Amino acid sequence: MLTSQKNVLLISSLAHAYSHACMLSIPPILLLIKYEFSLNFTMLSLVVAGSGLLFGIGALPFGALSDKIGPIKVNIMGVVLAILSCIGIYITHDIYSFVIFLLLLGLASSTYHPSAFKLISCLFSKNIGRAFGINGLIGSSGQILAPISSAFIAYKWGWRPVFLMLAIMGIITLLFLLRTYNYNISIPKIAEKQKFRISREIVLILAISTLGGLSYRSIVTMLPAYTSIIYGKDTLQAGALVTLMLVTGGISQVVAGEINDRYGSIKPFLIATIISFISIVVIMMKNYSFFMMGLVIFGSAYFAINLFINSLIGTNTPHIHRGKIYGITFFTRFGLGFLAPVIVGIVTDLYSISYLFHIVIIFMAMLVLLTMYLYRNSYHVPCRQEDK
């Protein structure tokens, strides 16, 4: 990696952590917001779900926009919008303004992944796995630290200063991003003429991404209720398990990145999906020690799967359309992933929450079968010709 490329990667990774911090600072303060605006749980969940949905859906237009004006400009646009949204939430005192600014915050946070992943894949074609691994590890720090920081600030000073903190963090991130404003990524001439199309292999990867997102979102959303009802654990212990998943997941991305660059993506990708399936089997053994071990294994495998997916897309799609593909991928992972709580909620109401991992293992079985099909059909790399 050249020094200038390293700087761009680190600054972009800082923006990655910030995008996750904006979304994951909200759950710990939901009760305080509920009391502030006298909301019922239904209204509160609808507002938060709307923000989360925009977090996924927004990746579609912003991915396409990064192909048009460049990924760094889209990153900067997103951070500016996030800062304004956080300031708006901090100063507002009526529910309608709060809802508007929270929805805008979800939209602002959606700008990062498709644009930055396009940037990384174009800059680091030779060691794409390592670059995605570093980016993923730093991004995970935002997921891990944001809920803890948010809860602490809210406990000391109330929920509004949380958004003031996010606005300040955004300004710092923006100052770093502006240093990369004039950094250009070169697009091969042949890539500029290629028409947008989604190959059969990419369709399979998008389906796998959707199933992975449904599995992960099912577990993370319902874990506190599941551990409480099935194992008699409190919310703090459930939160610790999620944190442990994120920590091991962040580390696993670095390891997966090195494996990707040395052995390629497709075979490790298949192995990671099989491991993730086995981890759910371990979780279902009705023993709390196995339950914890299975969650850690699943977190490690799931984040590795995402890295292999990002690398496969980065090496098998034209530069000029890569933002669009990453936008669609992010939508399948996060946007469609928000359907998981609905599916699990219906099954829980009709039967029992004990069926949570029965649902997840169905998702994971389909994921493994699709990955095996992808592997057996000799995944080719048709678009790398543009790099020559």
C-alpha cells in the first residue's frame, strides 16, 4: 500500500466507525426518548424502524451517485447530513421535528458503505482483503463503543448530549475527509464503456447476503428476550454477548482479509458459511456454555462472510458500476435484514421464542446451499480484464 492510499483507507475507516456510531447510539436511549415525547412503544418502534429502513434503502441511490460523482464526495455529503441531523435532534423539542431529523440521520448513515466499498475495491485491487479487513475492524469499533458511550452520556447528562457528541465526532470526521477531497481513483478506459448488468453470480451473492442479513438481524434483535426467557439472563449479559460477537467479528475480518489475499475468496467463503451453519447447531444444544461458544463462532464466521462477499464484488464487477452493486448488496444485508424481526416476532407470537434459532438455521441452510452452488459452478473473474 502506498502512503497516500493508507491515509485514505484510515480516514475512510474513521468515517465507517462514525456511520455505525450514529445508528447504534440510539437503542440505549430509546426509553428516555419515549418519556420525553410521551410515545408508546409502537410509535417508538416505527420511528426507529423507519430510520433503520432508510439506512438500508438509502444505499441504493447513494451507491449509484458514487459512480457518478465519486465515492469521496458522497462520503463527505453523508457526514455533513449526519452532522446537521444530530444538531437538529439536539435542539428540537417537538416530536415531528425529532422524527424528521432521525429519519435524515438514517439516510445520512446509508451513504457510507456503497461509496466507501467502491473506493476501497478500486484502490486496493492487489490486497483487497487486507484493506477490507482493516476497514471492517475500525468500523466495528464504532459498533462496539457507541452503545456504551451513549448509555454513559445519557446517564450523566441526559439523551440530548448524545447527539451533540455525535455532531462533534462528525465535524472531526469531516475535517479528515476533506483532506482526501482531491484524491482521485483511476477508472480503466474499457470500464467506462461497460453497460450496467448484474451477472448470475452476483445475483447468487446478493441472495446469500440477504440470508446472512436475515440470520444476523434475527439473532441480534431477539437475543436479549431469548436469553432472558430461555436461560434467565438479564439484559446486561445479553448486551455483553452482542459486544463479544462484534469484537470477535472485527478481529475475524482482519484474519479473513489475509486469507482472502493469499487463497482467494470463493473457497474460504464456502468454509465460512459451513462454519456459521455449524455454529447455529451448537447454539441449539440447549446448554448455555455451548450457546455462548456458538454465538462467538457465528459472529466470527458472519463477519468473515461479509468480507468475502465485499471482496468478490470488488474483483468481479466493473469499476464504473461498482457503487451500484455495493449499494444493492448493502440494501440486501441491512435493508431486507430488517424483515427478520417481523418474521421472528410473528413466529414468537404464534408459538414461542424458543423457535428463534430454528428460523435462523433455515436461513443458514439455504445460505450454505447457495454458496455450494456458487462454488461448484466455478466462479470466474470476468471483469478483472479491465485492470489490465
